[in-house]
Amino acid sequence: MTGRRSTHLVTVYVLSLAATFGFLVIWVIYVVRSAARLQELGRRVGVASGELSWILLSVGCVLLFFLIVGLTYQLAQALAASRYARKQEEFISNITHEMKSPLAAIKLHAQTLEQEGIAPEARLRFLGHIVQQADRMGRLVDDVLESSRLLARKRLLDLVPVDLARFFERYLAEARPQAEGRGVALKARVETRSTVMATEEALRRVMGNLVDNAVRFSPRGGTVRCHVFDDGVVVHIEVEDEGAGIPKKELESIFERFYQAGSESDPHRRGTGLGLSIVAGLVREMRGTVRAYTKEGPRTGSRFVIELPVAPTPPTPAGAQPAEARA
């Protein structure tokens, strides 16, 4: 439906341009054929002979220019709205599919638990699957709510100092088994002693989206690398995978809401299209930046780089001694 609408918009634009140029041609012919009368009119109003024709032709060209600009702007706005509507339709389709899968798994395991004679170990395993799928649905709902909050720009994050070394120690202990369970190694180098203004929940969501994407696009047996290091007044957080990489023409668009890189036939192209837009929004609220690169060289893949400013160290009160000195 949206594709036909885009074609219709372009057709209307082309016809409008043709009509505009037709109007200009008629205007020029009229001015040329009326040269004698225009010269007489010019003498009456005190305009030099021939100047009135050129004035009228110039006015026609200026009007044509502004008309073309206006038509082009309207077409661009209409096409942008059409593309956004198409992304929304795809989002609804994707999230419906994503919700159906855990719901089906929950129903299947619940029906199995209704049967008699199930061993306690099997019962616990089925209950674990139900909880896992319920958590998956919860994450989907959280993504939709967080994306809506970021879009409305309401309830900004209440930033607090976060020790990155301590945060990543806990986060990696949770994320590594999940990645390995999907056949991908998660290797990390945490070389920072800095504190940033953030929230642990926001950092966990940012890292969760980036690492989950990296694991999903990496081949089984591949490696996802995470590197955290200090660079002057900023901290770099890098996540890279060994997948096919992101087409360079799409690098500027992947942080848009609902955007999904790759062709629709790509088996890795699933999800809601909200993850990277949430990453960009949260990083922006933490006063940082995020960029994406396609790696070059023997190891292909994608690399995401986050830069967060180091939190300023509070000044030591006069006469007070640092903790190390007191110890």
C-alpha cells in the first residue's frame, strides 16, 4: 500500500512540474507576442523601452523557481511520511511476530505441566522456560515504553556517578554465559578506572542491545569483543562482532526509530527496530555519543563506539586529607 502511495506521489509531482513548465512557456509566449503593447505600456508608466518585458519574464522565472522549490519540499515531506508509515507497519508486524513466539512457548510448556506424572526435574526445567519467555516479553514491552519515553523527551534520566569497572564486572558475569549459550564467545578488556554520570539501568540496556545485536550477527563459533578504556576526559566503550558488517550507506540511518539494516530476506533481520534508537537516545541523555563503523581487514563485521564524558572529581575541602593519606 505505501509503495503504491509513493509511486502516486511521484507521479503527481512530475505532472505538477510539467504543468508548471507549461505555464512558463505560455507566459514567455504571451510576453513575446505582446512586446509592442508592453513597450507602449512601459512608456506610459515611465519604464524604458523593452525593460518591462524583461521584468515580466524575470517575475515569471522567479515564481517558477519558488513553485518548483515548494513542490519539491512537499514531495520530500510526503515521501518521508510514507516511509515512516511503512516502518510503523513493519514494526507492528515484527513486534507481533516477536510476541507470538514467547507466547506460543509459554502455552506449550504450561500445557505440558498440566499433564500428570512429570518428573520434578522436568517440571523445574519447564518452569524455567516459562520464566525465560516471560522475561523476553517483558524486555519487548520495556523497549516499546523506553522508545516512547525517548521520543517524547519526558522524564530524563536522573544521572548519578557510576563506577564503570565495577559495573562491567557485574554485567559481563551475566552476559558471557548468555552469549556462550548461543555459540558465541564474549571477550572483554576493561581498562578504565573512571566514573561517569549515568544510571546502571541505562548502561545495562545500552550494553544489552549492542551485545545482543553483535551475538545475533556473529556466526556460531565467532567472537564478540568488548573494550572499555580511558582516553583523556572521555571513556570509550567499543563492541565489535564478526558478522557481515553494515552497508556504509546505512551507517547514518541505523540509529533511527524502526530502522533495520540489511534486506528483508536477511535471516538476521528480526526484532522491533527499536534497539539502536534506544541506545542512541540513552547515550545522548548520558551526554555521550555513539557511532557505528564497518570494520575493514581480515576480520569483517561491525564496530560500535560509545564515548562518555568522565564525571568531574568533587573538590577536596580545604584542610581535608585524601582517603589514602588518612589510611
